[in-house]
Amino acid sequence: MRRTPFSPSFWRSPLRGPWFTSVLGVVLLGGITVLFVTGLLSYAAYNPDLSPVNDQTPDKGILGFYLFSWPTDPHWLYRLTQGVHVTLGITLIPVLLAKLWSVVPKLFTLPPARSLAHALERISLLLLVGGGLFEFATGVLNVQLDYVFPGSFYPLHFYGAWVFFAAFVAHAVLKTPAALRNLRGLRQPPQVAEEERELVAPDPDPPTVSRRGALGLVGGGSLLLFGTTVGQDFDGLRWSAVLAPHGGADPGSGPGGFQINKTAAYAGVGAAERSEEAWRLTVSGRSGTVRLSRADLLRLPLHSSALPIACVEGWSTSDQWWRGVRLRDLAALVGYDGDTPDVFVESLQRHGAFRRAALRANQVADPRSLLALFVNGEELTPDHGHPARVIVPAAPGVLNTKWVARMTFGDL
């Protein structure tokens, strides 16, 4: 008789069992919790409740209950939280796949539900499997800059995270007691409950590797992914990030030879509109509007800040030395001397997400927040935002608008 996935004898691996699944589950319990928290922080860093241009997840409703004004200290905050989020997510991929493989027989168990608790567990398992695959797949595609989603990455990943984590919490509540009981089997023979026997093959094939050996392979895969990803966060290790688009060598040498996402050519910002003759910065606020050339900006007090660039894809640079006009000094030019407002920034870039961005008053007020004209002692290059770009401590890279054309100060 031909075996089908609904027959227990179809699943022959001797590796599956409560202890193996429980070890993977405990690792994911801690890892996914960290992923969820850092993901929420990443969303908060955009200040999505400040302006619609910052919020790529409309109609979030009560899911935005925790939002707060994103701080500017420490200046490496977003670099840390998003670096952990992306690097940990990629590192956990082998653990997630091994966990899903270990429980796949349960998806085919008949009858579908033996009790209310069993039905809830099956539903949570389906949402957990689907949500986990969706979140990790969309996250990896975003890191790889492959925007093949049926919509914007931001709402898909945001809402998917809530569905996945709700299923994860429900599953953890139902299964953590059993997992802890199975882990105690390291010291004494475990008492295997009826529903846990579904994981054990009734007629297993001869083993070719022990369960501890299989865990070693999973851990080795995670270490390999960690070692080939984490370098994108550190200039000295970037060569090792062979699986990341921002790994390998920097895009050039000299003061402007650090990582970028969008080039001027990609953004459609040509040399003519960036020229000294054509470019003017329009600054509007309480007392009216002023138009400033780059020469006008150079006559204003200039200040320096050492700040990194950190992006949602998980890559970042070390601190770069920026020099330019403080945002709060520009606000003072249009009537905000002492009471710092929010600011709405617009780029010469005419198409694409985040060609406009909003910054909160606390970000404008920080003395390290600049409209930068120089980086590392030289004029900005076209790809780094010449003739002028915003740089703000702890802000996601997309809020550090390049090729700035207009700044509107006021309450948003």
C-alpha cells in the first residue's frame, strides 16, 4: 500500500522527536522575541505618527499603541537595533527551517482536532508556519534589495509580524510546558505525552546522524550565515559579508568612499539641477520663506558631527565626519528662535519612496543634526547628496534626505 503524508509511517526520520523539537523551540522563543521587539523599534524610528510621508503602514490602528518620539541618543541607536534585527533574523533561518521540518508530520495528523486545545494548537501551528515563512522570506528579500512583493514591503512585513507573533505567543503558551518537560529529558527519561508521540516515527529508518549531531549542523549553518552577514555593520569586516549587497569592498576610495543605497543617477538627480547656478534651498516657516544658494549656506555658522549611516536593510557605516549648518539654525532663519519645530524635507528626487521625510522637533533641536555640505573634510559627492543633505543622529538612513531642495518648518 502506498504511503501518504497522512499516514504516520510516511515519516521515517529517526531524528524527529520531542527533545529535538523542544531544543529548537527554546532557541526560537528567545530569538523571535528579540526580533519582534527590535522590529517594533525599527518601525518607531520612522516616527510614523508624525507625518503620512513617514508612515508606509496606513490604518495601523491600535497596532501603533506603543509609538513614541524616537530619541537622538545614543547616536548609534538605530544602527544597533536594526543591525541586531537583520543579523539575528538571518542567523535564525536554519533554526526556523529545522523546527518546521521537525513538526511537519503534525500538519498531516488525523483527525484534524481531538479537543479544543488541540484545535487551537493546530490553528496556531498553521499561522506560525505560514507567518514565519512569510516574515523571513520578505525580510531576506528586502535585505537583498529584491523588491518583488505584491505591494510595499513596509505594510506587508509590519502586519505579517503581528500575525506571526500572535500565533507564536499562542503556540508558546500551549507548548512551553511540554518543551521544558522534554528538555529535562537530558537528565532523566522524558514522559512523552500522547500528542507528542506524533513527532516520533513509528517505523524509523536507521540513523545516519545523532540528534545532537543534527543540532550541530543547524548551529553550524547559523554560524555560517552570521559570519557572512554581520560584517555589513562594520567597516573593517565588510569584506566578510559575502551574502549581503553591502558586503565586500566599499564603492570607492577617499572621503566619500563609504556605502550608499541610491546613486544620483538612480534617483534621477542630474548635474544641471545640482549646479551652483541652478540649485537653491527653499526654507519656509513662521516668518516667511528664504532661498539660499550653497554660497549663502557657507556663510552661515558651520558645525561638525560624527554620525553613522544605518539603513533598514541592516547595513551601516562607522561614524563619518559631517560638516554643515545646524537644522535649528535654519529654523531660526524663518522665525523659530528658541522654540524648535518639526520639519518637512523634500528632495530633488522626484520619484520613489522617501523622497520626502518628516523630522520631529527633538531631532531638529539636536546640535548634531545638520544640513551637511561636507563629509570627511571634502564636499559631498553627488551620490552622497551634493549639494546638501540631512544627517540626524540615530535616524534611519531614508530619513537623512539627500539632494535637499526644500525645508518647511512648523508643526506637522
